[in-house]
Amino acid sequence: MPDHDSPFSQSALPTNQSGRLTDEQARRWAAIARGRRQSVRGVALPFAAIGALLLFANFPSANVTARTNGGIVFFGIAAILLVAANLEPVNADVREGRVESVEGAISKSYRYFKSPRSPIYLLHVGGRRLQALSRLSYDAAPDAGFVRVYYFPRSQRVVNLEQLADPPIPSGSGAAQEVVQDFARAVLTRDRTTIAEASARVAALKHVIEGPPPPASAEGSDRSSTRLRTDDLYGTWTNPVLTVTFMKNGMATITMAFGGTRRDGHWSVDANGRLLTDASGSLEPLEATLNGNQLTIVIEGQRMAFTRTS
């Protein structure tokens, strides 16, 4: 069912959107439900055994009434457990095969059931508290952003998850500061939904700063095809947190959106078409690619995308 390394299946979304499980999902959840039934039946077995012992073992006759009553009680408990195994929420959900959905900003939490070795992983979306199937599903769900979650109505178990588009964020020189201040105000409310929505906007800002991920086809491609030229970089490049100006005299200025702090440095393009800057203290090459008016620079593993403004 999962696509590649994700426990969530994008190919199953059309079926889930119609309120149903795919055949693969149905088989997977049927196996999970069967395991849960067997677990409950395993608990019922000792009660049935004790009931049989009390009813049929050869004990002194003076205890016949007490043994009979006790045997009936234990058999009754075993019967209740066996019936409960089929009525258990996950089993009932799997038999019906119906899924519902909810969308909104996501937040995550976990709590322990009985012991630290038995955590329950929770996804909070649209005012609902839904239980992830495993730690793998919990980790695969985004920490922030807007999602649509497909779940079983009785057990509130997560069946699938769909990442939705980022929310709109402010634009302009003060965009980053506005988003961060909005998040700080949301934290003070201590309201989970408000904080999740503000976190989604912070994540959207991060995505804008990073720019789109490089296409998979670029992996392993000839480095010469992405060589930079000095003439390509002259001018001013900006994103919501930084503005960089490459000047023809080999100087560069970096201006922070927060407070307007400015830093000057040197830059050049070497014979291999690599961007060199002394941002880290010495003139060193940085991973950089240019696509039209979009310049992407990787600094200490963090991708930052800039758009030419002049």
C-alpha cells in the first residue's frame, strides 16, 4: 500500500476520497483486525479454561453449587470477550470498510498507554484527535502544514494522509517578521488549533525561502550543465529573510529582513563555474544553481532560493 518509503499511499487517495478503502488497504487492515481479535481471544481462553475446570473437575460435592456458579461466571466472561473481539472498534471499522476525512492544520503528540513501552501516537487535525497506526506513520506525517487525513470513524485510526497546499503568507520585505510575530502570538493563546495554523504558515515561509526542490533528473547530471557565469549574477537577489547584491567590483552585500542588518563580503565565480564567497570567513565554494531569475544557494546544508529584483 505505501508509496516508496512512505506509509501513506498517494495512489490510494482517489479511492479514499470516495469514502472507501482500496483492496490493498482492506487486506492490510483485515490482517491488523485479525491480530487484534486473536489477542482478545487469547485473553478469553484462560477464563474459559478456569470455567471448565470449575464445572467438570472432580471436587468435593460440598462445593458443587459454588463451583457451578463460579464456572458460569468464568464462561460468561470468556463469552463476553469473544463477542467483544468482533465488536472492537477497529474490527467493526474494517468490516464496514468506510473511511471519513478531515482537513486542517496538523499538530502531533504522543502519550503512554500502561507503560513507556506502549506509546500512542496522535495526529490532531481539524479539532479531531486521530491515532496513527505506528511510529512510522507518526514520523511520516508532517510536523506542520495543512493536511487531509482519512480515518476510520469508530476507532479514529488514521488510514491515509494527503498533504495540502501551503496557506498564503504575506509578501514584501516584512513578510518573514509578520509570520514569526503571528506565531509568537499564537503560542501565547495555548490553543492547539491556533498554534497549528500559525506553525503551518511558518512552514510555508520556510518552503518559500527554500524554493522548489531540485528535479530528480538533476541528480547525477553533468556538473558543467549548471556552471555559473559572473555576468549572470550581477544585481540584487532577494527572499523573505535575505537580500543579496553581487556587485561588479567583487563585493557582495547581505541584508537581513529583520532589522535591516547588513554584512559586506567578497564574491567571485571560479573556473569551474562555482560561486565563491567569504560568508564563512574565507573564500570558499558554495553549491549554487541558476534557473532563469531563480538562484538557489546551499549554505551549511540549508537550501535558500533567491529571486532577481534588479
